[in-house]
Amino acid sequence: MLGHKNIFGLRIFNLPAIILFLFLNIPFIRSYFLYYGLRWIYIFLFSFCLSFILTPVIRRIAIRLGILDIPDKRKIHGSSTPLLGGLVIMISLSASLTANMVLEREMVVLLLGGLVLGFVGLLDDWKGLSARLKLFIQVAVVLILIYNGIILDLLPPRTTWGYICNLILTVIWIVGITNAMNFFDGMDGLATGLSAVIAVFIGIASFQTSQHVMGWIAIAVLGSCLGFFPFNFKLRSPAAIFLGDAGSTFLGFVLAALAIQGYWSDNSRIVSFAMPTLIFWILIFDMVYITMERVITGKVKTVGEWIRYVGTDHLHHRLAHVLGGQKRSVLFIYFLSSCLGISAIVLRYARTIDAILLIIQALIIVVLLTILERRGHGLSEIEK
């Protein structure tokens, strides 16, 4: 029932992963990577191997403790599945960065904030917490980030109105992306793979702008996600373990905060705004779309109802109806996010008019997705 066969084929890779991980911990080997400017490869291999090794272990712990995602009418998986995948991501990412001592003060605050939300998610996966409490903690952690200098600067920060607006936008951005990623953890491999795609493009943009610490964190996210991914997404069988709220909120928070901490352009505010917007576009679109639809249709009438509402009306659910399967929906979103990410990287060297055109392109994609979603909504209503 818990899919032991789902991880049997991966066991042959355990020993090579363990050997490589031990090899990476030899001081001489680590020094070799650092000396030749290959720290990013070292961080990737370290986080990937540790994530791959830990996942079966954490899976067994989740089963023993009974921390399982039990199917019900609101969920689309058919069997009880271990949670705690988020613990794998949190440990492997933190360990890979700590082993390399690459964190600056702001990045330490960012990572600690992510760990706080990750552990809140663990409690939610295990015992269950109220949505209001989780939202309160998220906002509190974001305010701590702002106090430590991690804040948007879209508007003049030296003016009172500009600072207040930047503060509000920072809270909306980080809390919004964090919860959007949590909502996207509704199909096998979706949140994990999407986080990996976003991390790739944040990493590329970081190295383009010589923000190496930001890039190393993005690489650590990528390695941790890819090490976990084979257990979380399988073409012919269900996932062996889920991220849980811990993993999805941790990843969403870290990626959203990274986007704010870094700078995206030296001389264009439009590019600085458009690049992260394109990279996170799938999450932004889904959050805005479902919020508008739920309000318009009367499904939610208050903020409290919006927080508590759980439904199968997200982008991935509707695409699954249109495309004829969950796996196809997940792969479609991977490729679409990659397409938008490539546009963001091109935007780095674009003129202002090019940036505007790429934003228009993203809006056209919104129209196309809306058409597909309405078709998917119609199909789901017919099935009901």
C-alpha cells in the first residue's frame, strides 16, 4: 500500500551515492574543488547525494511515526503516502551550504527563516495546525527578513511612502509565493520539479550578475530537489514520498526571498521587475487566477475562508483534465516554466522595449492558459 516497490529500483544507486558523498567530505577533495573555482559543482553534488541517501531513511521514519498523507475526497492520490520529504530538502540544502561556509549575514537570516517555516510545516504534517496560525508565522518571519534588510526596492526606499509600499509588497510577494508553491504540491513531483526549474534560472541570473552566494544557494536548492525527485515522481507508478507542507513552504519561501535579496539589473527597473516575475510566472498566475475565480463565484468571501479553502481548481488540476493525465500536466508545467525562465535570462541583456514585449508575451500566455483552464473546468464539471 505504501509503495515499497516504488523505491526498489533506486536501491542500486545507494552505494555509489554514499561513496561519492564520503569522497566529497575528504578535505583534500573539497579544497580541490574550491581551488579550481568549482564550488558550485561541489555544492550541487553534495546536496544531491545527501538528498538521495536521506530520502529512503526519512521515508521509513515517516512510516514508523505514521506521518502519512491519507487519501480523501479532496485528494487525487489513491494510497497512503509518507510525508516528511521536506525534512530531506531542509537537511541536504542546509548541510551543503554549511559545509562550504558560503553564507553571508542576510543569507543566514533567509535560511533560518526558511527552516522556521519548514519546521512549522513539519508540525502541520504531523499534528495539523490552523491556517491562520501558519499565515501569522509566515508574516512574522517575513517582517524579520525586512528588519534585516531583505526588502524590495521597487519604489524610492528613502521616502516614508516608498518604504511602506516596499514593505507591503515584500510581504505579499514572499507569503504569496510560499503559499502558491504549497498549493502546487498537489501532484507527484510538481512542486519539487518546479522548484528545481526556478532554481536553475535564479542560479543562471546570479552568476550573470556575479552574485555568487545567491547562486550557490540556488544550486543547493537544485541539488536537493533533484536528489529527492526520483522518489517523488515516477512515470509509471505513484510517488514513494511527498514533500509535505514542510518541503513546499520551505522551498517557496527560500526561492521567493532569494529573488528579493538579489538584484536583477544594473540600470533598468523594468528588467528588475520583469525577470523574477517571468521566472515565477506560473505560481503568480495560479495564485491570482484561483483567488479571483473563488471570490467571483462566491466560494470564498473572507480572508479566513480563502486561507482555509482547499480545492482541485488549480492550474495543474485543470490541465490534467485537458491533457488527459496528471503526468502530462506536470510535464507541461515544467516545460512552460522553462520557456518563461529562458525569456527571463534573455531579458537580462534586453532593451526596455524588449522587456515590455516579453511581459506582453507572458500576458498572452495567461490568456492561452485561461482558455485551457476554462476547458479543463468544463470537463471536470461534466465528470462530476
